[in-house]
Amino acid sequence: MNRRQLALFVAVLDHGSLGAAAAATGLAQPSVAQALDALEAQLGAVLVHRSSTGTTPTAAGRALEPHARQLLRGSGDAAEAVRAAVQEHAPRTGGVLDVAVEAVLAADAASELLGALSASHPGVRVQVHVAEHDDRVLEALLEGRAEVAVASLPLGRTTPSRAAPRLVVLPLGTQEVLVGLPPGSDDAPDPLPLAALDGRDVIGVTDHSRRERLVSRALEAAGARPRVAVETAHRESVAALVLAGAGAGFLSGELAQRAAGEGVVLRRTEPAVTAGHALVHLHRELSPAAQALVEVARGCSP
């Protein structure tokens, strides 16, 4: 079992067929098939089911996947690893870092952290995988699709029960959730009692994030039952909807500051709604790129 075989195995998983993996890596399809055959023979297990419509991983293939990705991660992604093996040399770029990010954190908390990494380690290439649901972020870690993650605290509802002993959590800080009101709402009190939103039109975000659940619980505790006038899957559109008069919206971090610059009236809430977030990774040896991100995060942590 060598690096070239593992890289081609991962390329087949990523592209869904031998032909697509061959095209992505610049090899002939028979070469990809031969490498996969040799790997399966060495391991004594079928790693992918092959059919006329493509390939799907077997149980053995899924078990190998996170280990293969971890071994390849230090020097580049699967395609780069194949080219390096074929050419016997290739310039090192500092590695590729796969980062899973909860959607609600992508616009600010994660961007600031990854920007700091790029500034201090320009050779690292970051691939961001945005997950709409907080549990999906942790699943990306466990399945080997990401090496580190930026997630809301406390961690997701289902994954930690089987993963908590394997996770390293580095808190990064907290964000306060604010209420965004249409222009002309300057007479609204600050902080704004959540009870004042009872029966009022609001913008709902359908990303099922922990942030949305925190807001829902806070409204319920305050006895407020606002009317969801508009639902959107894109948190970035909340400010535009508020400006258009569709209703009040809940914003935080960089999105809230941008909204204020566009004319949205921001108010803190009473009681306050705050959400923490953290850098998370598995308790294992990290690639140099991931170690660099952890060091950056430690410098940002409270």
C-alpha cells in the first residue's frame, strides 16, 4: 500500500467513477483501475463497488477513507498527490487543509480565523466545507472529510454522544445575537425586550443551526410568538429583507455590522442571547497545516 494507490482511491471516491478520477488526475483509466486492484489485493477487501453508472464505497472503503485522507493531507490533496507520484517530484505548497464550517459562522468567525491563517502561513491552501446543520460539521470530522471544524457551542445534539471522547474543543469566543429592525425604528428601546416581538413579523432562517434554536428558545421563554413572514435558507439575505420591510431579523457578528451600515437598526435583546463557537478536531496527530490553524486559534481564544 503506497501513497499513489491511496491517492487514486480517494480520487475515485471524490469523483464517483474510475473515468472521472482518471480525468481529474491526468492518468489513463486502466492505470487507475490497476492501482485500485492492487490496493484491494493487498488489503484483501473490496473497497468500491463498480458499475456502469459509477462507483460507491463498500464498508471497507468507508473505513479506509479517513485514514487515507489523513495520510495524504500533509502534502496536498489526492489529485496533487497522484501528480507528485507520477512525476516523482512536485513543489510543496504547504499542504491542503480541509475545514468544516457551520453556515452561521462562515461569514465572520471562520473567515477571521482562516484569514489569520493565510496571513501567517501563505503556503497553506484551505478548502472550506460549509454545513447547514451543526451536527453535520462534526460528522465531517468523523468521516474524514475535514480535519478541523468551526462549530457552535455547545456542540451538536447527536454526534457528541459517540464522539465526545475523541474531540478536542478550543473555544474561540462568543457572539451576541441582535435584532435588526427596518429604517425608521430608531425609537425602539435598546435593549429590546423579546416580549415586544410577540405577534410581530420576523424573518425566519431555515438552516436549522444552533443559533436559530437559541433564538427560538429565548422567544418562547419570553412568551413571544412572532409571525414568520418570510423564510429564507440564506442568512446573508436577512438584512435585505429587513430593509425591504418584510419584518424584524436576528443577526450577529459581521453580518450584523454590515446590516447596520446598510441602514438596518440594530438592538440588543432583553434577555441577551449569546452563542459561543470553537475550533474542533479529533484527538489525533494533525497535519502541519492543521497544527498551524490550532496555533492561530489559540492566539484568538479568550
